[in-house]
Amino acid sequence: MQKFELTILGSSSATPTSKRNPTAQLLNIAERFFLIDCAEATQIQLRKFKIKFQRINHIFISHLHGDHYLGLLGLLSSMHLLGRTIDLHIYCPKELQEIIEVQFKYSETRLNYKLVYHHHNYINDEVLFEDDKVIVSAIVLNHRIPCCGFKFTEKPILAGILKEVIDFYKIPVEQILPIKKGADLILNDGNIIPNAKLTVQKQAPRSYAYCSDTCYDERIIPYIKQVNLLYHEATFLHEKEKRAKETFHTTALQAGMMAKKAEVKQLMIGHYSARYKDLQPLLDEAKTTFENTILAIEGEITNI
């Protein structure tokens, strides 16, 4: 089974604490490394958790609040100083390109590698990236400024064919790939061997949805339906619902409600307000509406 694992680099909201940093995550899908948001201390966390950040070729920035991108310039500079030459793709609000270019202009920095920008169009289900292993699509969120979440979906893995089956039916090499893709086998005498008798089905494609800063908004449900893991912000306990609404954030209770209505397999909550030293009450509250909930804890790896 190919890797599909999430490492939490930062779990705090706008204000960092002595134990928590603002938002950043690293997703490894079949050795493709995707950085999701890049707050302060991101490159320090990458080093702390022994992640080779030169392997990151795609960075996704949800929106232009500082706790989601202020670590980016430092990371780009370090990649340059360490000799990077491979293109780096950044999926972001168009204004971020201006911010980066102004900084490098006045610091007279000329990167050794090329930055390739892909600007958000804020269209639900728009494909932002695709290769032979994964598709990344947009989830438009409801925040105080334009904000985009991301859904990472593994492409179907081809079925396997046992060597004994190939030998028994004397399957020609040119027919193996079509059979792996679902075709039946037609023998020389016209008999048909159903695909199910020839193949061993692989695991169903997995998916991860990242919903960063957003108020509770059920319009995203069709785009996160039945994902294997949903990350949804849970900045406040529900007793602060009024404050959550004012700041376009979500409570732990509401995050659980969203997970339940979207029928996801597992919920991870994060983006905790600095007021909460103990995260257990947030977890307990989310579990009242969705039992299979876990906390985003920095340094922990979740296998999806």
C-alpha cells in the first residue's frame, strides 16, 4: 500500500504559544510531499521532525492571514541558500505573488530556482493539481477574507493479477493491463472469464479534506462527503459561539456536526485559540456530535 500520511507542523490559531505554532501541515502521498499552509516556524518544524523540505515541490496556501503564510518567505529563502534548482509550485491567492516578489525585490534576492504560481479561482471542485497518483481540488470556504480549502484524492490503484492465474489461462502480456483496468478475459473458444475471477482488488482510493479558517457552512458538505479524514478548524468551544461567528471561525461542536453530516470516516480538529492550554475539552465537545474525532498534535503522523 502506498503512503498516505499527514504530519502536523502547526496547530494553533493566529497567536502561537510556547507549545503550539500556527498552521502548517505536510501530506505525503506516494512520496509526493505537499505542504499545506506555511505559518511562522514551519521550516523549524520541518527540521525538528526530520523532514527533508527540498522534497516539497507543491505548496498550498489557503488565504492571506499571516498565521497561514508568514513562514513562506523564510522557507523559500532557505531552499535557495541550500542550493535548490527544481521548480517549486505555489497554489495561492494571486496577491501572494505580489507580496513575495516585493520582498525579494527589495532584498535583491534572485532565487536559483523557479517559482510557478497557480492562483486560486475560488471555484468548488476546481482541479488545482493532478498527476498519476493524486488529484487536488478546491473547497471554497466562508471566512472573513477569500479562503480556499483543499481536497486530496488518491487515484484508483489498479487491481492485481496472481501469477498462477496468468499461467493457468495463458494470458498474453498485452491483455494484462486491460484486465487490471477491469476488462474480462475472452478465451480462444469464446468463453468469458469474469474480471472478478482474475484479479485481486486493491484498497479503495483514500481522500483528505483540509478546511482551514471558516465559519460553520453546510455548503461545503458535497465537496467533503465521505472523505477518509477531514481536518476542520475548531478554534473555540461552543460557549464562544458568538465570538466564533464574529471572527468567521468554528466551534468544536460545530466541527463535529459538519463531520457527521458529511459522513466522513474520521475528523481531526485544530487551529486552537491560544486561550486553551488544555485541548481535552475541545476534543470532548467535538465527540459529543462525532465520536471518531482526534486532535491535531504537532509532530504526530496520521496514516489515512
